[in-house]
Amino acid sequence: MTSEPLLQTKLYPPRVTRKLVDRPRLAQRLAAAPAVLLVSAPAGFGKSTLLAQSLLGGAPRPDRPAVAWLSLDSGDSDPSSYWAYVLAALRTAAPGVGASAQALLESPGGAPITTVLTSIINDLAASDEDVVLVLDDYHVVHAPAIHEAMAFLVDHLPPQLRLVIATRSDPPLPLARLRARGELAEVRAADLRFTEPETAAYFAGMGLELSAAEVSTLEGRTEGWVAALQLAALSLQGREDLAGFIHGFAGDDRHVVDYLVEEVVHRQPEAVRDFLLRTSVLSRLSGPLTDAVTGRTDGRAMLEALDRDNLFLVPLDDQRRWYRYHHLFADMLQARLLDELPGEARELHCRASAWFEEEGDTTAAVEHALAAGDVDRAAGLVEAALPVMTKERREAQLRRWMEAMPDEVYARRPVLANGYVGALMSTGETRGVEPRLRLAEEWVEAAQALPAGESPSGLLAAHPLQWQRLPGWVTIHRAGLALMADDVGATIEHCRAALAVLAPDDNLGFGAATALMGLASWRQGDLSTAGSAYAETIRRFRLEGYVADILGCTVTLADLQLTMGRLRDAERTYRDALDLAERQPAGPPRGTPDMHVGLCLVHLEQGDLARAKEHLRLAQELGEHLGLPKHPHRWRIAEADVREAEGDLVGALTMLDEAERVYDLDFSPDVRPVTAMRARVWIKQGRPEQALAWATQRGLAVTDELDYLREFEHVTLARALLGTGDRAVAGFLERLLTAAEAGGRHGTALEILVLLALARQRDGDTGAAMAALSRALELGEPEGYVRIFTGEGPAMAPLLSAMAKRGGATSYAARLTGSADRAPLEPTRRDVLVDPLSDRELGVLRLLASELSGPDIARHLFVSLNTVRTHTKNIYAKLGVGNRREAVRRADELGLLGRARG
């Protein structure tokens, strides 16, 4: 919510009007610096100026790396804002970098910052351009989350990126490790101090002819401190008795600055001095802004005059519209403002806040309101910004602002209190939720006791619509708290109450309530209700364009459909979401790789190992740009399934170990524990006893009261018992089958029937075995299941062979007989090719039929141009053509182009 012009001011380095002193000793050190350069010194040592001169000064050279400059300030400790600014700075130097990272940062729910950084790192690594990223004034950053992410970036810097950090204090980064590796160069205060020859050259450049003794005195008194030398030079301008001034110049650094600032400020005309004091509250200055704050009309002219006079004013853009004061100078001015005009600072901040609000910069407006102590104004601004900031997933910044406001502010603002609840819960925090939520509920109850249309006395609300929708949202938050407390009954009750009071057009409210209803129903084993709820959630989110949330809900809906045995519906669900993701103007959002992971699992069930691997590869390829999928454990589980299908059981166990390490379910029930998946692989390895030991550790037994939440584990126990020859397993499977069918979980029922057929066959009851298999085939054929039968190995082959010779589902059984991970049962038109096109090749084919150039296609698919060329070459070979036009024509003849467009 920072305006674009103000964003640009952060990306503009200090202007170097003239290079007064050559400092080759420092220039050489900077040029020879390794991956990370730390410039650490107190205020006023010329850190920023040195870097600007070294990196940007002089005539342009073809071998000079591009510079991405970010000037930080006290408001940049919010991680989301910080990384948005870093990315914006990088894109000024390398425009082709960071499109995917930008989408990740802006996606609802946000992405783990390591995912965002991985995307940036990969883009830079694929770039031919060297970039220097300068983070100026890093000492103002205090958020541990930013420091942790910076450490990740430092540890994974690509060769194309050098990092330069200018700071007043050493940052909490792994400096010792970098020193040990030889990857860190350091420039300290001792290095930055002017030597006596440099001091003489500096004063000469300022037009001051001093004797060697006078230069020596000033250098000694200031100890080469650049800020003090600059202030001394300004004080000496126009004096006749230079020697007398220099002789009386003494004191330590702090006193030197106080003395010199006093000299500089007090020697200004009253109008200039007043302007300096009143505008010192601003971290950035423009003509219109200073006019609004001071009440004058000469702001632009005054800034231009100060700039010409080198009075510690730093331009922030090429047009000279935005400036800032030298930090040291600003500190001194602010101290004098409080001394000389003690009652003015609050009003000045209030005026600045009003101006920024008018300009649409909510962030600056709130910061100035808080600085003024005007918490009521800040509260109103934050409350008005809640919808946009929530959609942008800027809850961390919301929390920082809200935590700065006293309790009495919330007492009159129930919408703000409810927004605080949402910000806390969305960041995984429950402390502090109850009192805020209860406060909002009390206002709702008070309003309900009044005649329709009336509001309680004393109510403050930024938008009437937010107040009108509050009854539904406080109830939604109650439902969320109940779910976090594992109170499913209360969750459903609150969701129903919310749905009863939500306005019909409150799509986000309906989406949130139905999603919580779906989660609660899922935990109860009522998958039909859960699936319907999630379908409604997706529909509502589509109306609001919440694509990232749609992708997250798609994973849950498809999981439910698979458990219910609706394999084709699950495939459609994933494909619809994937199509939506690929149509986004900014490129595929976070969560897109999860759609490919889901399709991988679907194709495995269909027995199409090749297509499953292709989707897993696509998930990996997208992950190079978007980072890992939103649910990284799912990718590893899919990889484990693929390896198991290929017979690599050791590799499957390795991937399951990795999946367990990154397992994260959010609010979803853990109905398919990774430990149970591992036990199933042990059984395939011929180690059912180890699986039984796991079951004992988990407290599983055939006599358990059956519960849907443990159904997957119970079926795993049944597999282990089947592997050991336990004759009690058939009865246990019958119980499991009854429960699964009663709950409409036909996917689970199908697996149980297959196991029951094997158990009855082993017991010598061929009739019962064939009856169970017949029922399984009836469930599996309409949905195209393959692997659930063939994945059982040689034990299933004689049963399928016998069934193929009978009446009924003979064709289906015959096609399953002897097959293992074969093509789908309903081949598409592309199978007329000897070597079918992969899904990625179909995607490239669709773009070849468009007007896009090769580089445009690469950008659209987030791959390199060489990758596009490789796919194109493969397409030509498979189609038997020699150019793009022939490929499009041949594909259209085969019906492939229509499929690609779909």
C-alpha cells in the first residue's frame, strides 16, 4: 500500500554531485571484495557515499555489474514489505529476475520466504548478468525473521550476485562462517577515516585553502570522521578568521557534531532554519509534502536551494522530486525540534499522516499517526486498510501496528478488534484472541438488542459494510478457535450460525465458513458433506479471484474425492485448478506445483507411470521458479509412490523419511500418516513383522472400535496381518469394509475388497475371494482404477485371470491381467503416435500455435529458451515434421491441437 513514487525513492542511491577526494585504497578493496561486503561504521563515516562513488561513479563501463540499491528505514522491519522492496531493487538491475517471486509474495496466504528466495536465487543463477545488491542502513532492520531469511540468502548466493551491507552495527548474520570461508570482506570505521592527505584534498575540493598545520589540526580533532569534516567545511565557508575557528575546534565526536550542527543550523536564515526543524519529522521530503506539513508554499524551491547548498540533503530520484536529510543531520534537527518547539512535533506528524492518507500511502499515514500518538487516527486507518492488507496477507504488519495501540482503542472499534483476531489466528497465534473476540461479540450482541438499522452508542467503524458483516465474521473466528481446540461439534455449530447471518454477497465469509465446515465434517468421516462444502468454498473464492486459496482447497477436495473412489472427479478437479493457475497474467501462483503432484497420484492409480512421472517432473520444474509446492511433503510422497511403482523400495523409504521431516497439515486431519505409508513399504519388502511392531507402537489392534481418522492405519495393520498369514485378518477386513461403505468411502472400500479377495484366496475360499474381487471390479472399472489391482503383485494375477474367464467384468479383468503400471484404459487421440507427446510437450505445442515467439514461450512457461528449443525439437521428431507451421498443421490433423488448447 506504498505508492509507486515513494517506492522508487527507496531504490535510488545517494547522488554523487562531485567526487571531492579520490580514495584508491578503498576503491581497490571494494573491487576485490568476495561474495559479501560488510561496510560497518557509526553514523557520518560516509558509508553510502563511498559505495555510490565506487559502484556508480565515473563513466559507464561494459564490465561494471548492475547495481540494485535499497535504502532502508525504520519502517522496513516488516518481512513482507522488506522482501518486496528487495525484489523491487533487484528488478531495477535485472528486469528479467523475480516474476515468480513477485507472484509468491503477493499470493494470498503468502509463501515461505525460503521459497521466495529460492525462486530469486534460481532466476539470478540462470541470468547472464552480474548484480550487486546494496542494502543501505541495514541497522534499522530488527525483525529476527528477516535476519534468518538473510542468512539463508547469504548461504545460497549464486555466483552472479554480490551482497553489500552498509550498517551502523554488525548484523546478526553468520559473519564468522563467512570469514572462515573467505567469502567476506569488511570495511570498518578505521578504514573509512580520512587520512591527512585525504583531508587536505577534501578541503581543497570545497574551495578552502588551509595550511598543512590547519589540516593536521582538523584531521586530528575529527579523527578523520567524514561528517565532522563536512560540517567543519560548511562552518568555515565565508569566515575570515579561519585559524581562530580551527584553534577553538575541539572535543570528542559527539560534541564535535553538536557544535558543528549548531554552527550550521544557526547560521541559516530564520526561514530556512524553521523549515529544517519542522520538516525533520519526515523520513522523505517532497515539495507538496513539506508544504502540507509546514503550512508554507515554497517547499519545492526550498528543497532545491538546500540541495544546491549541499546542506545534508540527499536526492532520492532523478527528477529531484523526493529527498531525505542525511541521517545524522536529521537526528540533530529532531532533537532541536523537541527542544525549541516542544509542542509542534505531534501536529507536524498529524499533518504528514493526513497528506499520506490523501496520497493513498496507508503505511506512511499509519506510521506518522502512531508517531504523533494519535492512536484513534491510526486505528481508523488500519481498520480501513484491513480488507486489502488481509487479501495481500500482510498480517505481520497489521499485528505490529495493532500491538502499538492501547486496549481502549479496541473497546470502541469492534471491527478492528475482530481484524486483530484474524491477524493473530492467521499467523498461528491464539494468545490474545479471546478478549478481542469477546469484545467484538459484545458489540454484536448490543446491536442485536436494538431496533433494526440502529447502531450502539459510541461505536466507531471505518466502513459500514465491515460493521454489517461483523456478526458472521466473529462467528467464523469462533468456529476456527473450536477447530483448533479439536471441538468438531462446536465448529460445525458455529459454521452453521455464521452461514445463517452472512450477507449473500460476502463470498469470502461464505468461503471461510464452508471451508471450516468441510474440515470439521472431514474429521467426522462425513466426506460427502466435506466435499460439498469445499466445492462451495472454491466457487466462492473464484468469484473473488483468490486463486492461491483455490489451489489449496483443490488439494483437499481431490483428496476427499479419491477417498470416495471418484478418481475421474479428482482428475477433473486438479485439471480445472491447473487451467485456472496457468491463465493468471502474472504467471502460475504458489500452489501450482501441487496440482501436478495431484495429477501424478491420479495417473499412478490409472496405471500410467509415464504420465505420472511427467507431472512429477513438471512439479519439480515449476518448483525451480516458484519454490517447493505449498505442501512439500506431498511432492515427496508422490516421489515415493513413483519409486515404489518402479520397484525401488529403498528409494521410496528415503523419500518418505524426507516427507516426514517437512510434514505440515495446517488444520487438515492426519488421516494418512507418513509412518503408515512407511509400514506399507516394509510389508512390500517382506518385513510385515516390522510393520506389526509399528502398529503396536501406535496402539492399533483388530479389536479397536473403528474410527475414520485411523482407517488408513487400520487398513495398513490388515496388510501386515495378511503378510504374516494371520487368519483373523479376513474378519477384520469385513468390519473395515462395512464402516467404509457406510461412510461412502468407496475408494477405501475398493482397497479393502482387493485385500479381502487375497485373504479369502489364501484361506482356500475361492468363491468368497471371487465375490470380493467382482465387487472391487464393479467399483474400479467406471473410474479407471488399475494400480490398486496390479500393485498387489503376483498374488493378484491368478484371481484376475480366473475372473477374466468368467462373465461380468471380463474385459476389464482381462486388461488388468498381467499388467503393471501400463497406459490408461481409455487412450487419447495422441496415442496414435508411436512416441506420444508428453503433457509438457502438449503445452509447448499449444503455444507454438499462437503468435508467441520462442523467448515469449520460455517466459510464459517459466523455463529457459534452451528448454523450449529441446521440447520443440522433440515435438518435430515425434510428429515427423521440420518446422513450426508443419507441426501445427500435423497436430491439428491428429486432434492434438484441440487437446493442447483444452
